[in-house]
Amino acid sequence: MRAVVQRVRRAGVEIEGQTVGGIGRGYMVLLGIEEADTEADLAYICDKLLGLRVFEDEAGKMNRGILDIEGGILLISQFTLLGDARHGRRPSFIKAARPEVALPLYEAAIARLRAQLPVATGRFGADMQVSLVNDGPVTILLDSKKTF
């Protein structure tokens, strides 16, 4: 499981011109689910999101987490994070999970995170337009298999 985490001042998602989700300060997270991912991968990513300390404290150091600032998460499913572009010019998405595997894990991530803080989402499999104001910019890559 892979996640691109961006610290944001605000973020939103539209589908067919309609705003379907948005947050103020927090994280905009793109989540890629691999065919072989399990509940352990999900737990790793969710725990990392809740534990990351990338918000400034009073001294200006990145020492506060999302729970400390009472932030939110905009969680967007994005299978293209599993694209392999090492060979040729067209990425291969063979490792990306099929919807029957990915959707339950995506929904479980939403539920697990919502137990701790506000979570907004897009719609699984939809063509979405995501907008954000990146704060910093601060962008963190997470991988439950630790391949980076």
C-alpha cells in the first residue's frame, strides 16, 4: 500500500462539477492499494498517518501531529500510485488491486481514520478533480512494504 501525503491548508474534490468532499488544515492523501495488500498494510499506513509529526510547534519545528492540530484528512483512492514506469513509456498497473480487493481496504481505511478525526473522500473509481493548497510544501511518501 502506498500513500502520498501532502500537508495542506485546505483541499477538496469534485466529481462532475459537484464538490463531494473537502477539509481545512490537515492532509490530502492519495492512497494506492496493491493486489497483495492485507489488513497489516492498512494498519501500517493508517498508524503512520495518525502519528506523523509534520506540523510546526511553537518553536517552528515539525513536532506536532494531525491529532494535535485537530486536522482532517481528504482520502482519495488512486490506483496509478502502483504504476511501474521502469520499462518502456507506458506504466504498467499490474500490481494495482482490482476493485473487489481495493474497495474494502479503502473503506476500512476510511473507517479506521474516522474513528480518530474527520475524513472526507472522493468516490472510488470516479473521475475526480482534486484541488489543494499545499502547506510548506510538505509531501511525504509512505509505503507499507518500505520499498523506497
